[in-house]
Amino acid sequence: MYLPGFLSLAAVASILSTASACDSCNGNLHRREAEGGGEGGEPGFSYLGLTGPVNWNQFSQACGSGKTQSPINVVSTMQTSSYGDNGEYADIGATGFNFTNTGHTVEVFYRGQSALLGGVEYELQRFHFHTPSEHRLDNEWFPMEVHFVHQGKNDPSKLAVVGIFIDTRDDNVSDPMMSRLATLLQSIEKPGETVIATHVPLQGVRTAITSAKKFTYPGSLTTPPCSEGVTWYVSNTILGVSVSDYKAFKSVLGYNSRNLQADPGKQNVVEFAAQFLPAVQNRVQAKKERRARATKWTA
Ligand SMILES: [Zn+2]
């Protein structure tokens, strides 16, 4: 299943061409700049306080009023896709690809690999990580989630993202992709830093895309501009990570996960909450007036 693309070509080009872009991270401000008000330049989103997820409406209206926003709680009764799906990406070899700290995530710019999802041909653009997971599976969250971002081969307005959960394991063994990338993180601890990722095995990812059941739904980018028209595939095959590799990712990523959104078609959670604000303000005002009257009588 896929949605007709209704992102404009220009919007998609802008999303995909930004140096620090990912499905969920297309700002180019460093995390610390965004959180702290920055070193000049335009304001940026973050995962904290006044520039955090509940206030992303200030960057794009879709974040606060869109009705097919991501991430969501994926439930095992949802529609699934697997028949004919194919994500047989080659292992990354000796030449390598940029692995960059964008300030919102760490991202490998691995382009050009083909994928077939829901009967549509796509090309992989990049993949990046979130701590903790953005989606939930039957309301369970995971320590990490990786997003493989694809653009339509024949129709560039189509976007598809495969989300794969990552969990710690009792035997404390990492998926080979995770252990390889963890060794490179010390070179990209600061926003803006890049290292060339070579020799990255992707067999776990191939299984999680080609052979696994995937829950699919119509969603959005998970950061501003929160554009909708993104077809999501959330795999039920979970990659493993050792505790030390998980900590290495967590220390660089910090917290970069958007709060859960309403199920597709339901009212936006921010818009829903905002409708009660006038009533709250009225109650606060009435309380202030009561206090003022009481003070007047006792003075
Ligand atoms: Zn993402």
C-alpha cells in the first residue's frame, strides 16, 4: 500500500538535498545551537523546551494540525506489507559514504541502492538513528530506531521510510552494522563533523526489509516541516545492539525522538490540546480575580 505523493517536487528536492537532511532531520542547525538559541542565524527546532516537539507548529503548520503525522503506536493488527518487498542493499565497501553528525541525528548518506516497497520502486537516499525509538510496537518503546529514507525512482515526489527498532540483547552482541558504526562515532561527536564510513555490513537490514513483515501506514516526516505524504514501513524484525555500542550512540545523539502522534486521520494532538487553552486561561483569570477580591477585603 502506498499513498499518492502529495509533497510537491520542490518540497521533496529541498528535503532531500539539504546537507543535514533526513526524513526527520532537515534543519541544518546544530543541536546545541538550536537548544541554546544559537550563534545567530535562523531559529531551529530541537527536542527541548520552547523549540521542542510540542511547539514545532511555529516552524510548520503541519506539525500542529496535520492529521497523518508520525511517529505513531504501531499495533500488530495493522496492515502489513512484505510480499515482493526488496531492500537488498549492498554492504558498504572500501570506498565508503559520509557518516555525519547533523546536529539532529547521525546519518549515513548511502545513495542509489534500489528498493521495492509496496510495489513501488525506490532509491535509498540515507539512513539515520533516533534514541529512543520514535515509533512504538504495541505500545512498547525501544532504545533506538533506524530510518532508511527512500525517494521514488520514477516519481521523485514519493517518499518511503523503513523504520527498524534496535534493542539491547541478553547476549550483548551488536548487529554488525551497529558495531561498525559505533567504532566511528568518536570521530563525529560534534555537530557538523563527518567521517567516511567504510566496510559497513548490512545483512541484518536486508533481512528486516526483504524477509520481514512490515507494518505500513500513511505518515509524515518526524521533524519540521512535518510534511505528510510519506509511506511508512515499520519492520517487526528487531536489530540487536550491545550495551556499550548503545551507550556510544546515546551519548552522541542525546534525545532525538518526537512524541507519539494520533492515529492516521485523527485530530492532531497539539491542535486537540490547544482547543482547551482558552478554558484554562479563563479559569486562571477567574482565580486571580477571586484572589484580588479576597486581598481587598482582608487588607
Ligand atoms: Zn528519522
